[in-house]
Amino acid sequence: MVPGKLYRSNHPTPGQLARAHREAGLRTIINLRGEKPNASTSLSLAAAAALGLRHEYMAFESRGAPHRDRVLRFHEMYRATAFPALIHCKAGADRAGLASGLGVLFEGGTAAEALAQLSWRFGHVRQSSTGILDAFFLRYAADAEGRLGFLAWVREEYDEADLRRRFKATGLASFVNDRVLARE
């Protein structure tokens, strides 16, 4: 989250979207669930159109190493976004946390500030399979922060296959996150 510029939520209802538009002057909504059709997206699209909001799609995974091309595409989208913007996924915990953290880094923040977007406070369970998103920011902090800018690291050094190989989730945490909380 970037105050006054980038907000995050779970998939907003039409009423929540209208309130965010009224209270924050929202101009854009970015759906991090991708373009697969579902009832919630249909309602969001209609509400966004009625409010005159731009509606964009940017698919991120919550249980996989962030793809280099998607991070770079999100940066291009971010640069072209009419702010303030609201990013959302289903629950607002994992993909919204990743995108919020990316926004923090795009604005010149630190990996620690980006990592704070992936916290229990937002419903993120870092011990589960979604913890690979934490590992992404931690890898940047350990390998390149202070030596190489974030986007240069993503372009030149980030190895998503290596991140996948090295990351290990806790089975019980993944069960709770995936089965009990029913996260996407």
C-alpha cells in the first residue's frame, strides 16, 4: 500500500467500491485474480463502469515464485495507472500483498517495507505455500538491495526457478491456508 496512491483490499463488493471511490477519489481498480470469469468480477466490472473507474487485470499467483515477466508488466501497468488505485485479489492477503510490496519498491521503498505488506495483519500466512512471496522480497534484500535497484535485479539476476527450489512451506500451515481458509 502506498498512502494516497495505492490501496488494497479483498475482492470489493459494489458498495465497497463506491465507498472507496467516494472516500479516496479512486480512479482505477486492478484485479489481481486475472481475467477468469466469476460472479464477483462481473459485479466489480459493472460497478467500476457505473463509477467511471478504469478496470485493469493483472494475474499473479499466490503460491508460486513471482514470474519475472509479470513483475515487469506490473511495473509498466503501475507507471501508466491513473491514481489513486485499488488492487485486489480474492482475500486481499497474498497477491494483494505481493502487488502492494511491489508498489512500495516501485516508489523507492525498501525490501523490509515491501515485506511488511505480507503479514498476518492482512491474513497472510508466511509459513504456508504463500510464503514464497516473502521469500521473493527476502531474496532481493539478501542478494541485491543496496547494490542493485529492484527492477534491475528482477531483469538481470532474479532466478525464479532457484527460488522455487529453495522455498519450503510447512504442511500444516499450507493445509490451514488452502483448505480451512480456502484461499485461491
